[in-house]
Amino acid sequence: MLRVGLVSDTHGLLRPEVAEFLHGSHHIIHAGDICDPEILERLSAIAPVTAVRGNNDRGAWSEKLAESELIQLEGTFLYVVHDLAQIDIDPAGAGVHVVVSGHSHKPHVERRGTVLYVNPGSPGPRRFKLPIAAAELLVEDGNVRARVTEFAIQPAP
């Protein structure tokens, strides 16, 4: 079984609980708004990383990141983009199995026809009353499923 860790919108914060959740991943996808290149270094110490640039990623380091990526992991095609409004392909027509996005900070998993759409939410600084979350893709025998994990993080005193 292939396990792909999914994060987005870390905004410069990789919580220890989230890093622990990502351990055991064969690959990690970061769907943008990284905001600190150290986040990618820390993720790369866990597993190979594919990351895209989000609207808050600025500076020379972020210019190396594409706005979207199309990757294949063990026969499964994944399209990664920060904001769903910026999709520049027809995922189903391109044979994509999974679209991974971020931007909204709202964890969401939805199948639209043959394509699974996953927003892992944000494990970074809490925004409004949205949960602190990350997700994982599990690929086995050509079947892909996604699971979101919410973390019970208490506010600092």
C-alpha cells in the first residue's frame, strides 16, 4: 500500500503532531502557502516532497516552485494546485485520479465522477474556527481513498 501525506497552508508552521502524522508516508504533497522554505526541508527529511507555490509564497525560494504539478505515483496520477480556481486542465480528460488543493483551509474530500478531490485543510496557524488538519491518500491495487485527520491542538495560554 502506498501512503501519501497531504498538507497545505502551513504558513510557516509545521507542528510536531503533524510531522509525526506524516511519518510513514512514501511521499508528501504540499499544496502551497508554505511561507518558509524550512518547512520543505523538514518534510523532505520524512519523505520525498512535491510542492506547489501558493498565493502567499514569496521570495527567490518560492520561484522554484510551479503553480501546479502533475505527478504519477505507482500508476496513480495526481494533479496538485493551491487554489482550485486555478486548475488549468480537465482532470478527468487528462486521466487524473486525484486533485490535491489547498487555499480554503477547509478539509474536504469529494469524488466528482472518476476524480477524487482532496483539500487536506491547514495544519498551520488556526484560521477562524477551522480545524487544524492534514490528510493522507492510501493507494492499493489501483484503488485510491483519502482520509482527513484533525488534530486537537489547544491554544497557547
